[in-house]
Amino acid sequence: MFPPPSAAAPPRRRPGRRALLGALSLAGACSLVSASAAAVPAAGAPATPGGRCAGHALPHVTGAAHQQAACLDELTTAGTVASGHTDPADFAGLTPKDLPTPSGVPGIQIDGYFPDTSTTNTNHGWNHDAQFVIRLPDRWNGGLVVSGTPANREQYANDRAISDWVLSRGYAFAATDKGNTGPTFYRDGRGPGDAVAEWNTRVTQLTRAARAVVAQRYHRPPVRTLATGLSNGGYLVRWQLENHPELYDGGVDWEGTLWRSDGPNPLTFLPPALRAYPVYAAGGAGAEDARKAMHQAGYPAGSEFLWPYHHQVYWDLTQRVYREEADPDFDGPTEAGTPYCAPGTPDCDADYDYATRPPAVHRAVERIALTGRVGKPLITLQGTLDVLLPISKDSDVYARMVHRAGRGALLRYYRVEDGTHVDSLVDAFPDRLRPMVPCHRSAVEALEKWLAGRGRPPADHTVHRPAGADPATLLTSCPLE
């Protein structure tokens, strides 16, 4: 759910709203460098004479408003960074700096967009949302992995965390920008909840299109289609397996955001942090009570060392922009609140009380809410030191929802000791945190065996950090047993 690496959204308003009051900008991001016309043949046309794909018609994405295909010697970031077929700013901060990069995956990449009316995504200079990327390795294992992006990032956000690895295993890969990007994503749509609801529609749309592209490229449909993603991308996995299980064989949910109309949801646990943390940080007589209030709100004991960073980077902006999406009337004509306002300030998000807001707000959240009624096997992972989406208010709750819905046989849930929401923080605290990315890979492998009938994954449990494990080992190993 965390904020994007850039604020690339141009002004775009819902009817009746005034312009943004106060800056919501984050660090700037560079745009994708478009490949030359010679390197990027038109989709559906023969490839460049003498190229790797010479004599072969390139696949065509049905329903796309625009697309361009390229035959690449390298589909992973070992090659796409240099060739301009990814945007490093889009995946910045999501993985540890020393995460190995696989290579040796030639194939076809298709970039394009579906029809859409919003223009927040500036990749390729297209200024058009509903952008996607599809990668088709020459050496195919018969499978397809589909992903929506974390936060409000663009379609290349999963390239290091997910795409590189699944491509190296032979999967085709597809990702979408979810139909709106950037910290003012809430401007997309006509009413509250529209922007997030579009995320689900765009993943469904891409999955159908990517399955057809795979059949074109390899002359048979995929034998296995998996959904996976982290943060907001994990929410999309849950929603897809609840609402469109016919499109997938299973999924891996990496710390997905939980939306429930009656809570918990981010609008119920972020305001208490905005109220209590400044008191805790100031020290003095009220600090201990504030620390206890943080724990009561879901932020676990032992995570205090992560609180300053999350207060500075995540909690305030996340609360304001998602509250604006669900409840734009809370702050009247102001758009997305007042950054770091003190409790007691008029219309301050630190004082936001979701439970007392009008029924229309709860209906907006209900539009995007999860039910737990998954229809295909799901593995859920979350770190015990996640302090953006506290585990006791998120995946612990979602696991109970799945069991209450009578779908417990389809779920495996692993709590990862010392994992946190953003793997780049492992670089800053290598002795206190462990990366989640190797646990995600172990979960994909476990799901593969589950779907192939080669054994069910271990029962739900906490994946403990091995005593004395060095950071290099934790970067490549996360046994789920």
C-alpha cells in the first residue's frame, strides 16, 4: 500500500472538488526510455529482418488501444534497465540492494495500454493509464504469472521482486499499472471508491488478455495461471481469487492490504498512529502511554525502531490519500487533508474516526472490500514487524475471514518473523529485519507443488528467523517448513 516513488500525476479532479491544497510530491522518477522503431516492431508484424525473432509474427494483445513489441536478448532487469524496457525508479526501494539478479532469459516483451480516460502514467511519453507489460520467454515452462503493482506505482514496479525470478523459472509474466498511478490516484473516477475498484477490473482485464497472448505465442494456453503481488498487489490477489477464481489456478498474497467496510482497514489503524507517535517521540510524561496506545492500535512491541521512518514517509500520506479516495467530504473543499496536522486542528486526519463517518463512506469501502471467500488455493505471507499494515489488523484477520467463510482448506498462512513491509529497510537494519522476497519465492514453489499434487504446504505457522543466520543467507533462503 505504501506511497509511490514519484508524484507524476497531472491535475485531475472529480466534479465539485477544489485543487490540491499543499504539496504531495515525493522524490522524482525518470521516465522509461522508449526503444527505437527498429528495435520495437509493431505488434502482430514480422520482427526486424535478421533479428532473433526474424520470420515470426509477434503476438497481439486483444483489446489494447496501443501496443509495441520487442524481441530482447534479456527480459530480466539484467538487460531491460540498459535497453530501456523497464523503469528502475518504479521498483526503487522494494527489494534489498544485494538481491541477486538472474539473467539469460531471452524472449518477447510487449508494452501497451488499454482504453482509459485518465493520464497519470507518463511511461513511454504516452501519458495514458491502464498501461501493461507482458514478457514471453523463449524457454517457457507452460505457466503465466499475473500481478498488479504495489502502492500506486506503475507497471514495472514488480520487475525486481517478482518478474526477474519467475521469468528465470520459465514463466510468462504480465503486470498492470492498475489504471491509475501516483499520490493523487483518487482523482480518477466519478465517485468515492472508483479508483481502487478500477484496480480489480484492470487485473482481470490483463489476465484474460495475457492468457490469449500466451496461446498465440506458444500455440497452447497456459497450463497454470498464478496471481501474485505485494501490498496493494497482494490485495488484488485476494480479490481476484474471491471474485474470478475461474481465471487462476492459485495465488501468493504478499502482505496484501485488507479492506473491510466494518474494519479493520487502513483508515481505522493509521489515525491512532498519527495521534500517538508524536507524543511518544517527544518523550516526557506521556511517552509511555503513547507507546501503549501504539501497541493497542496494532503496531507490535519491538517495532519501535521502525516508527520514525514510517511516520516520516508512510503513515501521514497513506492516511490522507486513501481517506480522500473513500471519504472526500471529510475535509470539505481541501483535497487530501493537511500534512502532519496536529490533533484538534479542524478536519485533521489524525482525528479521523472511520466508525462514525456517514454510511456513504462505508459503502465506498464495501465496494472494494474482501470477503475471504477464495475459490482457488492461496498462500498468504506477512512479516511480524510490518508497521504500515500491522499484521494483527491485516493478514491475521484475513486468515480468520477465509476460515469463517468455509474456505480454510484453500489457505496457507505464514507469519514471517522479523519481516517488514518494505524489504529495502533490511539494508538499514540487517540485524533486526529479514527480507520477505525469499519467503515469497518459497511460497511460489510450495504453491507449485500443491497445484501439481506433490504435497500440501505446511500448516499455518510462524516462520522463525534462524538463530545466528547471517544476512547473506537470509537473502536467499526462507524455508517454510
